[in-house]
Amino acid sequence: MTRPNSLYRRLLTWLLLPLMALGGLMVLQAWIEARHTADRAFDRLLEAATLAIAEQVQWQDDRLWLDLPPAALEMLATDAEERVFYALYDARGRFVTGNADLPGPPRESDGEASTLRFRDLSWHGLELRQGIRRSRLEDWRQRERFEVRVAHTREGREGLTNELLRANLVYILGMAGLAGVVVVLAIRGALTPLTRLRRAIRARDPRTLAPLELSLPRELAELRQTLNELLARMRRVRANQERFIGDASHQLRTPLAGLSARAELALRQDDPQRWRDALEAMQATSARTSHLAVQLLSLTRLDNPEYQPDLLPLDLGTLARNAVRTHWAGCHRDGIDLGVEAPEAPVTVPGLDWQLEEALGNLIDNARRYGARHITVRVVVTPPVLEVEDDGPGIPAAQRLLMLRPFHRGSDDPEGSGLGLAIVDGIARTHGARLRLDDGTGARGLKVSLQFPGEAS
Amino acid sequence: MIHRLLCLLLLWLSGASLATADERLHYPAREMDGEAPGRLVIHGALDPTYARPILADFHARYPTIDLTYRNLDTLPLYRRFLEAPGEVDVLMSSAMPWQYRLANDGHAQPLNTPEARAWPAWARWRRELFAVTFEPIVMVVRRELIERFGRPASHADLLALLQRHPEVLRGRVVTYDPNVSGAGYGYAIEESRLSPRYWDLIAAFGATDTALAATTGEMLEGLIDGRFWLGYNLLGSYAREVVERHPGLEMVVPDDYTLVTQRLALIPRQAPHPDEARRFMDFLIGKAGQQVIARETSLGAVHPALTGPGTAWALRSSHGDALRPVTLGPGLLATLDDLKRQALLTRWQREFTRHQASLAPTASQDDATRPADARQ
């Protein structure tokens, strides 16, 4: 609750703030209501007083005459001892008698014979409530209009208002307290499953990837579901890794066992010529094994998701020509036609030259090994593509994706490690390039292409 | 001879001085170390005879306050205050409606002291207006009248007396002229509210050619020298001392109803020395000041803790049911209403002159019916 960014606090704030605003509104409304009620009660006094005075208004000596009943004034003063003012005005608004020249409302057109109005008035620094009665004489001849204005100060009204408000305030405060307690309890109850989830995760064995089994409300069940999906992915990744390690150790064990058997066999013989043959064979095997170890190493490095090398701009054409130059002699020896198709203008992409060289080497090597007669290394300008095409047996479309997995081989070739295409795939990923396996020209052979992102520059 | 001289002196003090304007009492501040001298200006409608013991006691308690008391008649006091509301610190007057009107119009400032809070609710209005005395309105009768006709103990007795012996009492009765005296008008309003028989009494007064006076002092003067046998509606506080010194007179507190008037004190909102004013008010409504009023004046102390002679308590225990203190409320404002005043004085005059109408029947017919017609 004291931490700045807490769900509990946020909920509490957003529930209690509106609650408090609502409470404030209720208090305001209660005050207005109380004031209104008090005014209504006390306005009766003004009404009675104006009536008592109006009844005493007469026509005498050719003028309005008032024999003021003291009781009319006394009824305006309650226990609160209000100040009392009264005045009588004639039809033209002239002061007839009274103890104060009270301002009246603007004169309206003479509609009804008798009207009664109340209003609040601020007069000489006093807050007054005024009652105004318009009436007329009910004499035989005289129908003179007149206006009685009385006013008193608000002490009695304020007293009643406060009394009413106090009763309401107790009620409102009680409700607010109850609501606050309920809100706090509700938030605590709602956040309990979160605590349970946290405890369940913390209590788990750190090595286990088994899904979480915990009954949770719907919103948290979604979180649990996501968490379980993540765990499932991690389980698959771990299975892949385990298989890779198994395959790798298997691949390394076979040539090592061969080496060991060959050496044992040679040691049983005394002929130096046999020893030499054995040593030559052992050298070839160990060279292959070390090549395999290098490939495994580079694949491990490429598979590391945290491996982010700095890419430098390089020319694909130069790269292709250099690769052809490197491998040409070997291919020529085996009677294979290795050629390059690259534009004269440089096709520049960001990349690592040694990686791309290895990729090209792997692809040319693969093509040679699977019996191609013609191998073409090609560079396309737009979009920048590096491809190697051969006229070998090719790979059926259904198996192409499998070929990218380590140790998967298209045929039982003892020479191949089964890592070539997997390494090319890793290099393509490092460069953000797309690796495609397609049929070669004329639906024969295989075309492997690396399509680099963006335009060549 | 000495006796007569003393009488004259007393007369001057109690009666005649009521009408005299602008008498000053001044108590200069005594120098004292460490205390800054204060000032206090009091305007009162209270005779110096009565004011002096109160002021002297206050000054003895607070000698560093330079005290000025100015005795004014009730109406000049009211008008002078409205003209210069910032020159006076305490306003004391027996003209209850006028004092009430000043407070009602917001000219008084509230006094929030323990003394003010302890003051009985019936003797104050808000915490602005304090009734500090308790003075019954009484009759003063000469012994000659008591010996001949018995003691008129109530208004009913008086009415019967007047109706039975108009010839003997002709010109021997005196009362306030409400047309001239504000106090007399105030009593008339209160009495007419109390009972419709008041008008019979006025008619009886008219029938005996009752003399009309402007002040209590004037009436007492006539009673002392024997011109009048009966004075009606005299201020008890003034009459008491005179009666005590004149065995020929007797004061009658009517036992059916007795009006009680009270002097009202307030501190104006613009009082130049409010601290001193509050101190004086606290003294005036505190036990100390009230004790002075009870012991050394005949004004009647109001303080509820005080008993014994010279207090409201004493008067209540002897005339409890009959006492009708003037209610300190907005009803007093009606007294000041001009039309009300005209209406009452017209009625009063009509009742007072009724006997003349009965002497001339045709004229009386006119006189009696005209206002009644007009009222419809």
C-alpha cells in the first residue's frame, strides 16, 4: 500500500475518491435541503405576520391607516431573537409607516388582487429574509392597493438548518465509513488470488517446466494460460536442445570409435606399410571429425540468440567470385563445372564476409557431394540475392524444411555431417536474410537462395 | 424650615432634574504605574442622584479609567446618538422602545462575557441589550384620600373611586399626559393591551378633570404640596424615595397588575473605548454593580442571585402575580409606529373627553360615531 505503484493503492484511490466526491455532493445537497426546509418553516411566520398586518390596514382620514398589532411583530422573533423590520407601502410604492424603509421587489403589472412572495435580502449589512404581501382594501368604496413588507434576520433559520444538517451529517458520515470499510475489504478479497498465484509460482521447483495447476478467477486464469504456453514452448526448446546434444555426441562418437578400432587393428600387425595405411585412414577420419567439431561450434554460436555481430557493408559479387576462385580447383579435379554469374557493379549489403564465405562453401560442397555436374553461383541485384544452383538430384519439396534441421541428411552419405544447410540457415538468420530452397532451372537440381533485406545500394 | 429646604432640594434632585438636560458627572483617572489610563463615556437617562453611587463604585474599582457621565432626556439621548454614534461607549435609557429600536437596527455590539451569559434571558435581548433595573409603575396617594375613602389597592378600586366621587376628586388627580411624555405614552400602550377597561379608567380621569403632567417629578411636586391627592402611573423608583421622606404620602403598588419598566443598557457598535465599555457593562450586570443598585438606589436590582430589599426578588415576593414587566421584544417596535401613536392618542383623547360629549348629547353622537364609521 505504501509503494508508489500498487494495484491496491490504485484501486483504493479510484474507488474512494469518487466515493468522497459523492459524499461531498450529498453533504452539499443535505445543506441545501436543510436550508430549504428551514426557510419553508420560517416563511410561515412571515406569511402570518404580513397577514396580521394586512388585516389591520384601513382607510382613514383619506389615507392608508395601520393600527399595528404588536403580536404581528412578536411572532417574527423566535427563541433566536431575530431582528425584525416591517413597512407598509401604498399603491404608488410610497412609504406609509414602518421601522425601516425596506426595499421591495420590482413592481409587476397588477394581476392578482393578493400575492405573497418571499426573498432573501441583503440590507445595510444584514442578511434578511423578506416577506412581501400585496393586497387591497376590501372597503365599500375604497379598493386601494397596498403592500406589506416584513423581514427578519436569519438566526432562527440558521439554527434550524444546522440542526437538520447535523442529523443528516451523522447519517452521511456513518454511510461513508461503512462504504470505506466495504471498499477496503472488497479490494483485499479481490486481490487475494493474485497473492495465491505469486505464492504458487514462488513455491515451484525451479527446474520443473510442468504447467501451473491452480484454480483462479477468469482474469488471472488468462495469465496462467499464457504462463503455461510459455512453459510449453520452453519444454519444446529444451527437447530440441537435448536431441541436438544427443545427435552431436552420437556423430562425434562414431568417427572416434572408428579411429580407436583402426588403431587397435594396426597395432596387431607388424607390417609398416599397413601402419602407414592405417595412419592415413586415421588422419582422414580425424580431419573429418575436426571439420565436424568446427561446424558444431559455429552452429552453436549461430544458434545463440544473444549473438549479435556488427554487420559491415560488403559486395556480393566480390564474395561470389572469391568463393568460385577458392573452390574451382577442387571442382575441376572432380570434373564439375563451377561458374559465377554476377554483375560488374557492386551489390552491397551489410554482412559478415567470413560467414557468407562459409555459407557459400557449404552450399558448393553440398552440391558437389550430391552429384551435381554444373554449379552456378549467382548474384541478383534487385532484390539482393545470393544463390547457388546445381543440376543434381534435388530435394523433394516436402522434405526441404526438414533439411534445415541439424543431422538430417538427404541420403546415407558417410562423408556429410548433416549440418551444412542448418549452418546456412543460421547464417541467413544472423543477416536477417530469407533462405529459400527451390527447383533448379528446368525443374532439375536445387537452387538455394539467400534473399537479403532492403534494396541494394 | 429646614425640612422645607430639604424638600426643595430633593424635589430638584428627583423631579425637576428629570427635565433638565445635559448634566455631567466626571471622575478623572488617577495616575497609576504600569497601567495605561482608559476613557469611558456614558450617556444615560438616569438622574445623577441614582447614577452617582453606581459610577463612584465603578470608579473605585477601576480608578485608571477617566469616566464621564452625561445625563440626558430619553429623546435627546436617542437623537444625539444617531447623530454621533461614535462618541459614546455605553448608552443607558429608560425609553425601552427607543433602546430596543437601536439594538434591532444593529447599532449595538454583542457582549460575550460570563456575566452576559449568566444574565437572565427575560432581562436581555440577544447579548446586545441588557435590562439592568426593575422599576414598578405605581400610584402615590395622600393620606387625606385614604382616610376618607380607603386605600385604592388596585385599578378596579381606583376606577370605582373615580366613578363614585367625581365631584370630590375633581382636579385632585394627576397622571402622565401621553401626548407630551414618551413614558406616559408607553404606559398607555401597554395598559391598553392589558385590558379594555383601561379606556373606562381614562374616561373616568376625563370626567374628574384629571391634571396631566409631563414627568414623575412634576406629579410628585403637586402631591407633596397637596394640590393633588392621587398620582397615577408614577415611576416607582423615583416615587419611593420621596414617599419615604413624606409621611403624608403613600405609595401603592396595584395588586391587580403593575407595569414594570426597565432601564436598558447597550454598547454601541462604534464605541470609541469598547474595552472600558465592556468592563462597565460587566460591572453593571455583575453582582457588584447590582448590589450597589440594590443597596444605594431605589432602581431595583435584577441580578437573580440578589435577594433582600431593593431587588426585583423583593418586589416579586410581595407582588409576584401582579407584576407585568414590559416584554423585551419586537412588540416594542409597534410602540414607535407613527400611525399607531396617532391612533392611540386619538383614542385616548376621545376617551378622556367623553364626559364633555355626554354633557352635550348631539356633539357626542358625532364624536363617537365618526371614527367608528371611518374604521369600516
